[in-house]
Amino acid sequence: MNDLTLTVSEFVALVNQTLEYAYPNVTITGELANFRVSKNRWVYFDLKDTESSIKCFGTVYQLPGPLEDGIMLAVKGAPRLHPLYGFSVNVLSMTPVGEGSIKKAAALLQAKLTAEGLFDAERKRPLPHPPYSIGLITSAESAAYRDFMKILNARWGGVTVTLADVQVQGEPAVSAIVGAVEQFNQLSAPPEVLVITRGGGSAEDLQAFSTEQVTRAVAASRIPTLVAIGHEIDTSLAELAADQRASTPSNAAELLVPDRKAVLRQFTTQRAHLNHQLSRLFSSSRQHVKTQARELLNATEHCLVAASQRLTAHSQLLEAFSPKRALQRGYALVLRQDGRMVRSGKQLQTGDELGIHLIDARLTATVKQVTIE
Amino acid sequence: MADTNYQTLNAELEGILAKLQDPDIEVDEAVVLYEQGVKLIAKLEKHLTQAENKLTKLKQNA
């Protein structure tokens, strides 16, 4: 194959054939430089290290999120020689690598989604407490799944949990999680709450939960969401987009359902409170009745005293009309032997015994003669 | 007459007192009225005493 004479186009085709045969695709790690987006569709950038730099070309759909020069990227792509613009790598996928770059990329994405309002407090919906049904998105093999179920069942019973068994790290995680969220949302009888959870891990392990796709899927879920990722200090973007976040899978279960023992204790307290209220009501009613009884007594007594005073007055008045007054004026009372007053001479006969009352003496007399006038 | 209530007895007594205040009243009638008045007062006093006793009993029970 020495001394080949080719046209330019023939040469380009030959090089591309050779490259495609030798390196159908490669993953190259390097620092992002000269990043720019054209027509909202095409992405151009350089990937470089201390000594070399290569051009890369892709579309915005392959972006893991907003990027910035200086970020370390792992770019998977196909090396190509472009007929006009020279050598470049046609990007298939790109991911930030290394703790610093992952955080940087996440920070950029967070700023973008924050500006869009995805994390606004007003968007947060309350979760049903306790829910009747839960859609659980996690790996069936994980400790997160076991911890969540253990705490959930220990605290409360009777909740239907539907598991979407997904990979929670690595490349397939993003589309698996997004797919599970969408599937639950499309159910005719969707669960009352979606729980997306996994245990702690390195920034790279947890990367799926800070991707734009997962974060948007969580934010778009019509079913209220609870996202609980690991024990890390840093919060993933999916957690920020969720209606509620929890620190661990166990914590998620604790937030979702009350502790039945605590509820029972509360009932006891409430019962005691109710009893107390009732006895207070009784004693205040009793007090009221006592007061009323006293008032009744006072009123009656008052009535009796008034009656008694009136009677005394009447008695004195009557005394003023006593026959004694007449006796004092010199009249005398004439009584028959049986004590009845003599009102008429017709009542008397000669010889009748009479009693005569004077003011200061009582006399006995015998009728000598009766002359009717 | 023992069954008659306080109000009726009192009204009767007041009637007697009114009659006794008539300046033209006969001595005999005055005496009769007086006797009736004394009897009524005795009855009224009895009524009042009974009422007071009843009240005292109720007070003790309260």
C-alpha cells in the first residue's frame, strides 16, 4: 500500500474507514475547553490535557447538563475526519468525571433548574400521611430497599408497596429511574406517593440523581414524590425537586407513616385529657347548681322575712283595735257563763249568771231584770 | 280552714283590718272582728313557722 495516490475526498474516506475499523468508538477523558453551542442544537468543544487537544462535536441532547470550560469530561465518541473541518470526535455521550467536575456540573445544572423554578417552595405538595399505597423506585437487591421496608412495616401496617426494581447507579440508572417515574404516573390507579431511594455512595455513584433527566422527571411527577438519597451532606438535585426529601431510606419510611405505638400513646393522652375536661365541666356545673340553690334559698328567706314583717305590722294594727281600748274608755264586756258575748237582752233571762270585764277587773253578776228596749 | 293558703288568710286579715278602721264600727262587731283577726294571725304565724322549718331542713340537706 505504498505510494498511494488519492484525491482529497478519497483520502478522507480511506482515513474514516480505517478509523472506523480500528476504533469504532473510544472514551477519552480530558478537560473541557472552548465550549460553545450553535443554533441551540450543535455543540462544539475541545478536550485537552497538558500536551494535547482534540476537537469534539455533538448535539445538545447528549449534554449531561450545563457545562463550563475546565470541567473534566469522559467523552464517548467516534473519531472522524471531516471533509472540510478536519479531525474531530463525534460525541455519543459525555459525563463529568472526578469529584470536583461532578460537583461543578451539578452546581451549573442546579443554577439553571433553580432559575426555571423547579425547586420553588410553592411547588411542594403535602404527602398523604399515612399513604394507602406507595410506588417505590429502588434496587430490589439494595440495603436501601430492605431498610425502607423494615422501618415501614415496623411503624405502620397495611400500606401497599409497588416496587419498580431499577438500577440506581451506572449508565442505565438514569433512563430506568425516569422510565419508572413515568410508568407509575401513567397507571390508571397510581400510588398515592412515589418514593425514590438508595443508600449513600460516592459522588459518582449518586450521579444519576443529579442528572437533568431524573430531576425533571421528579419535578414533573403528578404523584407527590419523596426522594431519599444516602447519608451524604450534599443534596442531590432530584431531592431538591421532590415534594419532600429524607436523609436515608429509613428516614423516608419514618416520614411517610406514623409510629403506631406513638399513635396509641397519643390516644391515651387524649383520653386522659378528655376525662379531665369532662370532670372540669361536671364540677363547674355542680358549682353553678350550688350557687343557684343558694340564690333560691336567699330569695325564699327574703320572702318569708317580708311576710313575717307584714304579719307583725298587721298584728300591731289589730291590737290597736282590741276591745281593751273600749274597756279603757269605760265600756264593759258582758259575757255569758259559756264565755260568749252578750249582744242582746233577748239572749238573757232573769237569774242568768254573767261575767263582766272591766279594764282592771272581772266581775260576776246575776241578772235581776231584763227590759227590752 | 287549716288548708287555706297563706295568701287567702292574709287577704282575710287585711279585710278585717280595713273594717276595723271604719270609725262608725259597732263595738260588738269590732270585738268579733278582733277575735277573728287574732285567730287568723295565729294561723298565719303557724304557716310561717312551718315554712321556716321546711326551709331550715332543706338548707341542711343542701
